[in-house]
Amino acid sequence: MAIKKYLTENIILPLSDLITGNSVYDSLQFLNQSQYWSRIDLDRYQNARLRNLINHAYTNVPFYHELFLDMGLKPEDIQSKNDLHKLPIVTKDMLKMNKVKNLSGKIAKKDLVYLSSSGSTGEPFQFYSTKEKESINKAAAIRAWYWMGYKLGDKYVKLSMNPRPSYIKKLQDYFNNSLYLSSNQLISEELQRIYKEILSYNPKFVRCYPVPLQFLSREIASISKTYRGNSLVAINTTGSTLQDSVRDEIEKVFGVKIYDSYSCEGGTIFAQCSCSKYYHPAEECAISEFIEDAVTLSDARRPRRHITTDLFNYASPFIRYDTQDYIVLGGEKRCDCGRPFINIEQIRGRDSDIIRTPSGKLLIVENFVAYFEWITEVDQIQVIQEEIDKVIIKLVVNVGFTKEIEKNIYTYWTNYIGNDVELIIELVEKLNLTPTGKLRTVIRNPKIRLND
Ligand SMILES: [Zn+2]
């Protein structure tokens, strides 16, 4: 095991970069240094990258070139972050409609990475990125793990709602010293199996979405009150909003701190610090703006809408992209960790509603978005449970959608949800938004109780 750990730290990361054409190792070295820059140096770095990005987008990306012309702007009008407000906010719909126009012809095919994201609203969205961008993203995620005490090679468990897709990932798991556990059902039997596997692996870290982890901790509480492993150092959650009450419940059972994290397309990771309750964004990778809107005024905590500019994606740039997520800013005083990053107190991202079937099967947002993410003929989804035995999947589809695809979706979800539920697929023109303009992916009628 010691040899494997040595390999992971010193050889595997550079070697895997060599094979894949990525630059995670170099990016990580950079981020480990830059996190202790002064705020002035960080601002200077962001502004220099921003000017480069703006020049590139104006010259090589038709979508942004036209946008600049429409606004009567030239690249030299954007000299720093303070000038960003001159540009319009770009929405997901705009980028989806201009997928071809928002692709730079200057990036070599071998450096392109095709991605799909469901974002905070579960709305499928495919776009291009680059190997450089994905490398620094990965490195920023590793750095965030360092903040919770992790060292490359430490044992961790990743608990997911989706099966491990490829052998390459499985091989990576082996060298990363990680165990991938998957379950698509949050039922007692499955949770007990997962708990046993975690105990026998005895990891230092666990990574999971908040909702499955909450159910796992309830199962553990019913078996042995608290988690019985003796190596656990911390838990990392991601994917949907972590409610304070859920955090408390999980921390009590596992006896360790949760480090929550958030990421979005066109942006960078926001990860919790060990020195405070705050999240810090990896500001070397993206510029975040937090703007006031109607929601800000309607809420005592004054949440701000998160607008992001990705400083590394030169394939399909995201400049002033509306994430549709809200955050609550933390205090302006520098965090005790000494890093120059801003403090974020709370993140309100993806909803975390749950569907419960008569047989007790529980389905969460991630179950649905993982399936629909790559179905390019579907633009938006919404799953509504009004009665315990009736689930409606509403779909906004595009021209490529066929009866055959609809049949496949119906068959898949009928098998998945079970025959104690009537499933209806409904094709709609548009979906209803919340009063704050947000699309909720999963909506359960509150009269259907989770625990009966
Ligand atoms: Zn800090």
C-alpha cells in the first residue's frame, strides 16, 4: 500500500497527464502557490486573463464577435473586471441556440473536450471545453480536497447514484485509492450493504450528494447510533444544496465535519475552508459577479445571483454567464486561512426534492439528470409527483425528438420507478418556473410524506 501511495503522489498524476494530454499536475503546482498570493496579485492575474479571453472571443468566436458589435464595443473597452458590466449577461438558452457560433475555430480538435452539464436546474446542456480548462478544474478540485486534510493517495469512498461508466475510471479509482459505490435505490437493504462496504474499506474521506448521505446516516443511526469506522477524517458533499439541518444530522452520525462544495458550468469550484464556515471560489479560474435582483430584495439574507466568466475555456467561452444560482456573501474580513479569496456564506443551487413511490423507493434529482444529460433531443425536464402513485415527466423537446425516443424514455422509467406507479410522459412547450424564475426539476406534492 505504501508503494501505491508513493506512486499516486509522485508518478501517477504526471503519468496520467502524459497519457491523456492533460496538465493536472502542473495546474495543481500552480494553484498551490497562487492560493497564497496577495489580493492585488490575484486581481492583476484575473484582469490579465480576462483581457486575453475577451480578445480571443472577439477575434475567434462568432457569437461573441456579434455580441460586441451589437453593443458597439471593442475588446479594449474591457480592461478589467470593473468593465464587465458593459457586456450583457449571457443565458443558457442563448448559448444553447448558438452552439456552433460559440465555438472557436482556433482550438485543435485533439484539445477539445465535449461536456454535458445539467447545471443547477437539471436542464441538459452540451458544450465544448478544452483539456487545459478541464485540467485546472480537476486541480482546483484536488486543492479543495487538500483544504479538508486530504493527501493524494488517501483512501476515499465515492458514493453515487450512477454506475461507474468506464474501465478507465475504474483503473483510476484503483490508483487513486478510492472505492466507487453506487446505488440507484435509497432503500434500507441497499443502504445497509453500502454501510458494510464502507466499514470494510475504512476510508479517510467520503464523497456523496447530500440526500443519499442523509438517508445513509439515518440507516446508520438506526443500526448503531453512530458511524463505526475509525479512520474517517471528513466528508465532502456536492451536487445539490446542503441544508443546515441536513448537515447537522449527517455530522452527528459520522462524527466528522462536512466540507461542502459547489460548481457550475462556466465557473469554478467553491469549496469550504477548514478555518471558517465560509466557501472560497478558486478565483484563478473564473471571475464571479454577484448581482442584486428581485430575489435579493425579497429575502432577509440578501442572496445574490451568481454570474460567472470562465477564464480558461477558450473553446466555448462563458463570459458573464447566468448560473441561475444564488449565493449569500460572507464577511469581507480576510479568512483566517490567509488566502485572498472572497468569503461565501451560503450556496443555494440545485433543488433537493425527492419522489417517494408506494413501495418506498426514493428518487432524487440526480437520478433524473444523470439519465437525461446526454439525450440531446430533450431541452428541459421536470418531474412532478402529485399523487403517490402517479408521476409525470414533462419534457420540452427539440426537432430531433421522435416517438421512438419517447418510447425508450417511457420504458426506461417505467422499469426504473416500478409498476406501482402510473408514469405519464408529457411533451410541453414550456415549463412553469418558480416565482423567482427558477426551474425546479423535481417537485413532490408535500402531502406525500417521506416517512410514513
Ligand atoms: Zn479560508
